[in-house]
Amino acid sequence: MDPELIRARVAAVKDDATREAAAGMVDHALVAVVKLQEVDLAALEREVSTRPPAALWASAADQMTAFWLALEELRQVMLPLLEAADPGGAAPAGDGLNLDAFSAGDEAPVEPGAAPAAVAVPAPAATSMNPLLHRIGETAWAMSFVLSGEVQGFRRRIAALLKLEDSWELVDAVQDHLAHTRNGLVALLNGVFLALPSRLGEDAESEASFELTVARELRSRVFELRDSILDLERQLRTLPPPSWQPLLARAKDAVEAFMFSPGFTWMRAADKRAYLSQRQVLIEVLEMWSPLRAVPARRAIETMARFLEAMQVLNNRESLVAHDRAALMTVVSKLELAAKAHGSSAREAVGAALAALAEAQGRDRELDQLLAQSMVPGNPIRVGEILTRAGSVLRQLGG
């Protein structure tokens, strides 16, 4: 994610509340990225064979604490948007990153210092919240939950890791934790970027290219996860329960890999909650695994499989907003060009518009019907109706 590109798009937002909320999230997320990069993983790897885990952790504790505090400041910025974006839902991270407590052991190996002060962000009531601010709030809801859960989960493991003889397990855990949080921050920045309308000007083409790349990657990631879970479901039906644990671990790893990808950011708030709930069930099954838990394990995989199958109709959901917005912009521009052109030029423009409309198929039922009618030989192409409806749907998507 190019910081200058996202800051330029945020600065172009006309609504003050949306611009301030987006700017606060972006600025604090970029600060957290900087703090993450200051954690010297190379030094940990150099000293892993010469220092015990406790001494190794002490050398990185200050850098890790600074990073966690940056994440907590980011969470405080996002906090006012959480309830507004998901009214009536459970608070995703009500206790924050819990930097004052260390529940896994008798004492914490880190002294984080005073908690940062909350930063005020304008958050209109949910009933009056504009669509852009609402979409940013959904991203805040999801990533606050994800980042808080990742930090608390890692901190619960530290006490046990410090008692081990092999320092490599600590280093591996730190590397995984930083990779997860880095991916979470990137997903947050991408979510804010894609929630805002494209700018007009010299960078419009690069922004549109970025949006399409992310949208297409999202589609492939969801399908990849779906195929992986469906394959595991088939294996559970043929293998005896005593051999299921590695399969369930693979399912959990696949689910968490998607959770730290751009795909998770674009899911609707209700879908995010369903996804996180299913992930938690997998975690609980694995934490106390035995063949006697085969029934809840099978049910967890089947539930996840059905959920992902339902998401195959991606064009009807938020996940392909960027892709469909770009396609409909092409439809509108080509049809407007066709209205001004004559002969072969007009026919070429209409053809390009219909091809772009096919790319957005599934987004709007009326447009799908108009496209189907246009594809029947001998039927007239209802250019005016397509243009009017495409423009209306495009405005709904922030285009």
C-alpha cells in the first residue's frame, strides 16, 4: 500500500467527518507499521543460539511494547466508529489490547507504561451515517477485532515460551505474530483506500489499476479457501477421527491466512462476525482435541464449507465493489461516447460497454436482464436504459 496514494485519496474526500475518520485511521496505522519495522528480527535470529528465551525476549521487549502501544492508539482512533458501523452488535474489542495485564503467567515480561489517551474521531449516529463513513466503520470493526485478538493471543503465549529451552520457538512465534499484524494493518489500509471514491486526475489510472488488482485477488482468495475447506470436508468423511487433528490444523491455518488478507476486510459486518465465530470454534476444537470431539469438529468444518459456498455469488456482496465500480464506469463512459459517435465508432463503443457490463454481471438484477436481452440476436440494444441504470448503480457504489 503506497502511503502517498492513500493519503491523497483521503485528502480528496469532501465530507469532513469521513475525511477526519479516514485520516486518523490511516495516520495511526502507518505509525504502527513503522513501529513494527523497528522490531529487530535479524538481531533475534543472530542471538538465538547463544541466549536463553528470557534474555532474548528482554532484548526485544521495548520494541515490541512500542509497537503494541501504537496498535492500541490505532484502536482508540477506531473505537468511536465501531458501534456506529455495526449497531447492536457485540463490541469487537471492548478491553482493548489489555496491555496492563498478562493472563498467561504470574508476571508480565514487559512494562508497557501508561495507556495512550483516546483520540476523538467524529462519528455520526448510525441512522445518519453516510455510506463511505459506514464502510470505513465496518473495516474498523473487523480489524480492531483481528488485531486485538492477535496481540492478546500472542501475549498469553509468552510466559510458556520463556520457559522453553529452545529459543527458536520464541523467535518463530515473534515472526508469526509480526507477520499477522503486518497483514492486518495492510488489510486495514486497503479497506480504507477501497472504501473511498477514486480521485479525478493524473493518478486516477493507477488507483483504478490497484482497485482491480485487489478485487481480483480477493475473488481468487475466497475461492481458494472454499476449495481448501471443501477438500478437508471430503477427507473427514473417509478418514477415521483419530487421524483428524492435522486436517483440522490445516483448516485453522487456511482460515487465519484469509483473515489477514484483503478479502476479510471487504466482507460485510455480519459476514465478518460469522467468519470470526467459525474460526473460534475451530480453535476451541483443536485446543481440547480428542476423537471424542469428532462430531463438533465435523460440524465446524461443514458450517464453514456451507458459508464459503454461499459466498460464491460474490458480485452480490461488498467484496467486489471496487471491481464492479470500475466496470460500470467503463459502461457509462463507453455509452456516453456511443451517443456522440456515428457508424462503426458508435458500434465499437457499445460493444466495449456490453463487454464491461458482462464483467459486472450479478451486481444488479435489472442490468443483468438488460444485458441478457441485448445478447439475443435481433433484439435492439437498449442503450438509454442501460446507461441510466448503470449510472444509478455506479452512484450507489461511490463512483
